[in-house]
Amino acid sequence: MNMQPILSFAHSLINKAVSEGDSVIDATVGNGHDTVFLAKLVGESGHVFGFDVQETAIQNTTKRLQAEKVDHRVTLFHKGHETILDSIPETAHSTITGAIFNLGYLPHSDKNITTKPNTTIMAIEQILQMMQAGGIIVLVVYHGHEEGVIEKEQVLEYVQHLDQQVAHVLQYGFINQKNNPPFVIAIEKRK
Ligand code: SAM
């Protein structure tokens, strides 16, 4: 396929906004796939702040980071991403240039523990406040479950009304695929 798949598109946007030495946020670490990607992207002099409400997710991510020998580049918080502004040290706020969310539930885990529209929106607001101009927030929206449909609608409603003087907002996804395929929302803070 010549068109870029969803996850590779999400990563390519982050790649453009983030340079070595920057700080970034993984707002939903889960099994740590994106956390490892981000830790490699920011390099030895950069830093990743990762969040998840599940102990299993923090443990799985820690193991994955250790296996890749990048665990020292990451601070993990066993907390909801709605605490981002208070959890990340204030000195690091102005160094944030990117953030990733994978909405929904952890695969092969408790499907009742899923991201929620109000806390997702709170986290986006907090990141927009601290992030550098030119920085990008990427959300991969999974909406094949009941909670996911509600979250998709509310998050879309929120981002569609972000002031265009404050942020560029993009939606990217395949519209003829069956079974509610995930799609990307990207928010770039304007300079
Ligand atoms: N990116 C992950 C990976 O590479 O494996 C997958 C993330 S999974 C789709 C969504 C994760 O969000 C789950 O691990 C879940 O525990 C977490 N989550 C749910 N509510 C959250 C919240 N308020 N703050 C942070 N994480 C949350």
C-alpha cells in the first residue's frame, strides 16, 4: 500500500515535531511499545514521561524499556494522565515537544479499564498549556467498543472546537475499512 498505515502515520508526525534532547509524553503506556519508540527518538539527552492507571501496564513497560536498555530515559507514573500538569516537574514543561495517546483498553486485559472522554480532554488541555509551540499531540482513537464510541464523539467534538489560532487539528483514517478501524487525531500547537 502506498498510503501510510495509521500507526506509522502517527509515529511520523511525532518524528517531525520531536528532536533529540526533547521531552515527550506517553499518556497511555500500556505494554510500552510507544514508550520505547519515544525513548529511542529523544536519545540519551532527552526524556519521556509515561502514564498509566494500571500496575500491570507500568510493570510491562518497565520490562520492555529495560530489555531495550532505555529505561533510564523514562519516568513512569502509576497515575492517570489527568495529573500530567502536576506530575511532570515544572522545569521540564517548556521542553515538551510531543505526546502520544492510544485510547481504549489494554489488549488481553480488563476491558473495563479504558480511557474516558473527560480525563482524556483534561490531559489534552494540560499538554497544550505546557507544550512548546510547534509541538504535536497524537491520539490513536480505538472505537470498536461501547465506551470507545462515546469517547470518540466527545473528543472529536472538543478538538473540532479548538481555536484555529491556537492549534492545527487533523483527522487521518481509512473510511472504507470494516469493523470500526482506529484513526488518528493530531493537534499541533501553533507558533
Ligand atoms: N500504547 C500502549 C501500548 O503500546 O501497548 C497501548 C495503550 S492501551 C490502548 C490504553 C491504556 O490506557 C491502558 O493501558 C489503560 O490502562 C490506560 N489508561 C486508561 N485510563 C487512563 C488514564 N486516565 N490515564 C493514563 N492511562 C490510562
